[in-house]
Amino acid sequence: MAKEHQNRAQKACNETLNFRKFLRKNATLAENKIWLELKNRKFKNLKFRRQHGIGPYIVDFYCAEKKLVIEIDGDVHAIEKQVEKDKSREKYLREQGLRVVRYFNNDIYSNLENVLEDLNKKTN
């Protein structure tokens, strides 16, 4: 019985890892645009992870040093049902001692400089 549970847990872990890889390969244009600014310690020499698993969730970007989660939101995040899911997810992440910041796709496309300036303030 314990072996069966271990096999199921390993399968779930592998599925999550595969899904995270899928999300990285199929990132949105906004996620790719901000990732170019965050990867390889380009932003304030901080290490960011992309599509990082935290508990039952996969966050867009995570900086362990600052305990910071960055979520990039598209239009779907304005739908009431999704807003409720986002609140629940954010509550969980905050309970883990993390800070969560959200930026909309449109802000990344049209105001990336302002987004990075805001992020700079939030990482001080």
C-alpha cells in the first residue's frame, strides 16, 4: 500500500514538472517580454524562477531571496470566477510568507519601464 502511494505521488510530481515545462515553452508574449528583463540575474542581480511550483500552485515568476511572487495577468483574470480563484491563491501564497505582485499584460506591452520601476521599489 505504501509503495502504491509513493508511485502515485511520484506520478503527480512528474505531471506537475511536465506541466511547468509546458508553461515555460508556451509562455505568453507578456511573460516572455518581462522574462527577458528578469532572467540571468539581469534585474538587480536577483535570481528569478519561471513557472515555479509553490504548494498546489504554479506561479509565473518567483524570487526566493525576496520571497516575491510576480503574476502576469491577462484578460481572463478580470472574470469574476477567476478573480475569486486568484484571491484564494494569493491568500495561500501570503500565508506562506510570500509577497505577491500582479501586472497586467497590457502594462507589460505598453509600460514595461514603469513595471520595472514599480518592481524595483517592491524589491528594496
